[in-house]
Amino acid sequence: MTDESERAVQAAIEAEMRLLDPAVRASSALVSELLDPEFLEIGASGRRWDATSILTVTSDGSVAPEAPVEVSDMSGAVLAPGIVHLTYFADHSGRRAWRSSVWRLTEAGWRMYFHQGTLTS
């Protein structure tokens, strides 16, 4: 991996970890800074989310403060210039899932373009 690729993967990992931070997730403004306007998620529940639906949930006050997400096996690959794919295992209070995210570099910085979670035992 080139230095440029390593920097891109590291930037996407840092952004992913920020998005997993309970303090960030509790703030629609902070979440908005990390989601691409064209964001799409296929959640572990099977529900489809877009940026607007995610921001509605984070801004309406109905979400209780979350426990931290335990992350392991994080790895990333540059798919094309400015596009990074991350995969990792997440344990969120016993809810275990393999996660996959696609990040793209925009004028505003790294933004999550796509995310999917698949529950596992």
C-alpha cells in the first residue's frame, strides 16, 4: 500500500471511529459532518436508512445515550482515488455484527457514503 493509500485508509478509520463515538452520535450536527448527502445504510435490522432518517433519529431526543461500540478486526482498502472501503467487527452491548462502510473524500472531508451491518453470533 502506498503512503497516500495508507493515509486515506487511516483518515476513513478515524472518521468511522468518530461516528461510533456515543457523544458524536448524540449530536445531529456532528453526525451530519460525517455523512455524505447521498448516504445509504442497510442496517443489521434490515431497515434502509438515508442521511435524513438518521439525522431525524439523532436530533429528536428519543435516542438514549449509547454504550460504546467495541470494534475489532478493522481493515481498509482504497477502491479508487478518494474512495475507501472499511470492514470490521462490532459488539454493541452484546449485539454483534460485521460492518462494512464506503467512505468518499469530498470538498468537506471524508464522508460515509454507504454502510451495512450483518448480525452474527
